[in-house]
Amino acid sequence: MLLVPSISVIEGRTIRLTQGDYSREKVYNDTPIDVAKQFEDHGISRIHLIDLDGARKGTSVNYDILHMVSAYTDLKINFTGGLHTDGDVLKAFEYGAESVTAASIAVSNKEQFANWLMSYGREKVALAADSLQGKIRIRGWQKATSKDLFDHISYFYDRGLKYLKTTDISKDGAMEGPSFDLYKKLLTEFPDLSIFASGGVRGMDDIKKLRDLGLYGVIFGKAFYEGTISLDDIDDYQSVEA
């Protein structure tokens, strides 16, 4: 199972939110580039770079951070936040993203997102389907929708979707553990999807349990920034998995 650290950015700073609440942000001292280099030095091969400004505004903002992380590391970068047009996606690739993840556009213009899967390729475009009480939320989780999580995923699953990142928002940043039952249901319903779990990871025990469920990858953030997952833990996990 892939370990994929997330780096969330607001105005160029490394930030963590709790349950997507922008009023509950915590700023970390290390810059996004410093954090990315730490991960690379400890065997991480890819990161999930979140443009929180872009997610909130509806258009990507932090391309300069994407470009600098790409320039100063060899990490594969999955970029997300505010991707709504072909121009946004092309610019993300131009500035160094290896792949992109989109959420809001898949709700507001599902045909366009389906076209991205075709035009850029299913290896390059992932769906973020993040939910609260089973209903999809978009725009950095600030906007509620009436869309059912499973119906939403199913539409794109039938159109060739390969990679899914999904978060139970109630778990994000709460350090109460991931939604294991949700991931079990998703794996049963969509057996051909490569699913990234996200939200609620407390430590390596949670990561190992997600691995044992059969998840393709796990995206984690707060557990690292708060010290419950260390760089040594990452080293140990990578050496065992290798």
C-alpha cells in the first residue's frame, strides 16, 4: 500500500485544517518545500499537494509552490484544489504535477470530468469524493450537496475511473481513526478501483489496518504534523513493505 503524505498550502504556508474548517487552521513552521524534502529523504516517492486557497476560491492559486516542490525534489506530485478548466489542468502539469485530483468539477460538470479521464488518461486524473453523512461536499468541503457518495462514484466508475480519494469529513483531523467500515463497503462495491483512504489516521496501526483491508494507498497529514507518525515510522514501514 502506498504511503502518500499530504501537504496543504494557504498563501504559501504549510497548514492543517480540522474537518475542512478554514477558521480552525494550524500553521506549521516548515515550508512546503522543506516538508517535501523530508519525506523524499525518507523514501517517500509521491505526495498529495493541496491548494486550499484554490479549493476555496474555485481556481488554483499555489502553482508557484507546485513548481518549487517539483524543481527541488524528484517526488511525484498529485496536485489538487480549484481545478475547473482544461487550462487549470494543463497548467498543473506544466508546473510539475505528475497527476491531478479533482472534486468540485465532477459535481458541477460531470461530463467535463468524464472527458478529462478520456483526454488526459485515467492514470493522470483521480476523483476526490469527500462526504459528510454520506453526502458529497465540494469547494474545500465548504459547500454541501445532495449527491449520494456511492451514486457519485458509480457514475465515473462506469466511465473508466481508476483512482479514487475519499474522505469521511467527520474523521478528518479528528485523530479518531479512519472510516474502516466505509472503505470495506467501497472495496466491495467497486472492486476495480484503486482507492486512497484519507482522514482520521492516528498512527501506523491505522495504516496497517487499512493495508490489510486492501486499500491501494493512504493519504495522511495531521498524524505526521502532530508527531504520532514519525519519519522513523515511515522508514520502518517502507523497509518492511520493500
